[in-house]
Amino acid sequence: MTVNWKGVLPAITTPFEADLSVDHVFLAEHARWMVDAGCVGIVPFGSLGEGATLATDEKLAMIRTLVDALGADAPVVPAVSALATADAVAFVRDAEAEGADGFMVLPPYVYSSDDREMRAHVEAALAATTRPCMLYNNPVAYGTDFLPPTIRDLHDAHPHLTAVKESSADLRRLAWLRAELVDRDVTLSMGVDDLALEAFTVGAEGWIAGMVNALPHESVRLFELGRAGDYEAAFDLYRWFLPLLRLDIGTKFVQKIKLAQDRIGRGDERVRPPRLTLEGDERAETLAVVDAAMATRPTL
């Protein structure tokens, strides 16, 4: 299936049963619900999806579940995250065999070094497939910064690298990327929820979103208004949405977004250790944000 990067693609949360095994029934239902709301693909196993706590066999089983649930309606685009380059390559091949339509490629977890090593890791994963790929640039989280000239060179060497998820939180990067990638078929996507509208105004055509897991209709509507240039209507929605979108920022963004899902009735707050569910003031403050937003939820 062709991957359409130009839209809202949820970085889907991983639902767990009470024993912390993967809840495949809800996983399928949740993905289907977001696609039916207008999302154009599903990205499992990212940071929000607690990919680092999932074994490879669990990931492959989840790919099968998502492929079965979505059929030809939307692509499944797993995140490729591994400690070792060989593991990243093996995962790409195994995931493709299970029906993955494309990949979001990350630098290696834990080890972060220079551009030469990080580029070699990413290129090995890209070389393992011909399916559409997105590069995930998040120097804040991973300590590795893929500058626009490097991304241009990666695309020129691997033309199936057709998208970039930019999460540096520096909007100047989008303009720089547009300049470097002019006349190249590469979609720029925002990966920071509370910079989404700003990103659309400077050329982002996609959004790898987090709070979409709880509020897909509002997320898709914000994207549509922003991309259409209807900034007055977009900001009206954004102003309401921003306190929720800010839950996507910080160390405990997984717990906060899952708690929001739980509160809204679209999931459970369970997380796998070392994460623990929120308690005390953190929990109360997060619920207060969710409750205040839901009390003033706009009609779309």
C-alpha cells in the first residue's frame, strides 16, 4: 500500500491488559476508530507506543493485528528503534513480511555519537526495504541531530525516504528543510503536538500526533483548517486544544496521554514499568486539564 504522509498519523499508544500483556482487541478497535475519524495511517512502537518495552515477537503480532484491522484503508508504519543496527535491519525485514507498509526510522536507542555513525545506522535500515520510509529527527530525546543537508543526502541515496518527522522544536528547521529538499518528493511532518499549527503555517504537510489517541476528530479538524490556511478558525480550535496538546511534552507524556484516554473513555492508563501510572499532584493536575477541556469541548 502507498503511504500517504500528508495528514494526521497517530503515534498509537500500546494498550495493555491487567497483566500487562498487549490488548489486541482494543488495539484493533482503537486504530480503526482513529482511521474512521480521518487519520491517514498508524505508527506503532514509537516513544508514545512504549516501543522500548515491547519484545520483537509482540511487535510483529501487533503489526498483524493492525494490518488485519485496517485492511486497505490505511497503512501501518512501524517505528524502527533498536539498540543494535543488526536488530533494526532484522526488524525491518520481519515487519515487512508481516505486512508493514512503510517505516519510521529512528537513530539507535542509548548510544548517540556522531553524524557518521548515526547515518550508517539509518542507512542500514533504509537499505533493508524498498517501502516508503520516514526519518525521525528528535535531538531532544535521542541526542542525535540530523541536519537538513544530511537528510537531503539520505534522500538522494535512498529515494524511498519520502518523509521527515521533525521534532527539534525549532520551527526554523522546517524552512531549512524546505530549502534543502526543494524539488524532492519529501513530506515534512511535525512531531511535537503543541507546535502543530505553527508548523502547518510554514510548510509541514503531516502530523505524527500524540493526543490524537484521545481526540482524533479534533486533531484531524485542526490539521484540515491549518493546511487550508483558515488560521482564524484553526486558532480558535487550537486555543482550546493547547492545554491538552502540552500533555505530549515531558518525561511522563505517555502516562498523561494514556490517562487522558482513560478519562475520556477511549483506553486504559496502564503502562509498562519502568513507567508507573501517575499519582498524587501529577495525576490530579493532568485530570484537571482533561476535565476542563472536556467541559468546554467545541462542536466541530
